[in-house]
Amino acid sequence: MDCLFCKIAAGQIASRKVWEDARILAFEDIHPAAPTHILLIPKQHISGMDAAEAAHDELLGYLQRMAAQLARERKLTGGYRIVVNAGPDAGQSVFHLHVHLLGGRPMSWPPG
Ligand code: 5GP
Ligand code: ZN
């Protein structure tokens, strides 16, 4: 499949890996929007949150818990944000489900 994040998960395209196991991969975003900007992806291709099914419930929870775990490891004690952009209006540009972990600076609300 011609999917950028499937290729990163398969090691066909290089990334700065932060953490990995059989189900998910975490790597540094190539254009960081904050001092910490990590992407967490399932190794299985899911095009986005819009394609999530009940069978993905555990995986989706696991992605978020691991984002929180990495936030602890990065000592983001002031807080952080876990973001999923779903669809073009939200700015989703890669159609392989990914969770952004952003931290290390104050963030405004609502997001732009
Ligand atoms: P989205 O806009 O779909 O929510 O997020 C996609 C993210 O993937 C963006 O933050 C973008 O900087 C990042 N990205 C796009 N291409 C690459 C790449 O080849 N390598 C890495 N590490 N990040 C990428
Ligand atoms: Zn994919």
C-alpha cells in the first residue's frame, strides 16, 4: 500500500524512533510544532479516526495511554496535549491514523 506511515512502520522510510512494540510505533515528527512532538501510530493501517471500528477500541486506548507514558518519560510536568486530527477540515494530512503528543510550551485554546 502506498502509505507514508505504513512505510515508516515497516522501516522502509527512516524515522527517529522513540519507542516501538509489536502493535505501535512512536517517532519524532519531522516538522515539530512544539519542543516535544511525537507521533504514535498503529502498525496496522487504519486511515484515520473516521475509519475506527469497535475492533480498534483497545488499540486506540493503548495509543493514548502510551502517549501519556511518553509524556512522563519526557518529563512534561507542566502539561501536554494529545491530538488526533480527523479529516481535511481538522488538518489531517497523512491518512494513516496517528496520535500527536505535543508538549514543552504553553498552548492556547481553542486550537486554530
Ligand atoms: P496530520 O496533519 O495528518 O495530523 O499530521 C501529520 C504529521 O506528520 C505532521 O505533523 C507532519 O509534520 C508529519 N510528517 C509528515 N511526513 C513525515 C515524515 O516523513 N516523517 C515524519 N517523522 N513526520 C512526518
Ligand atoms: Zn498506512
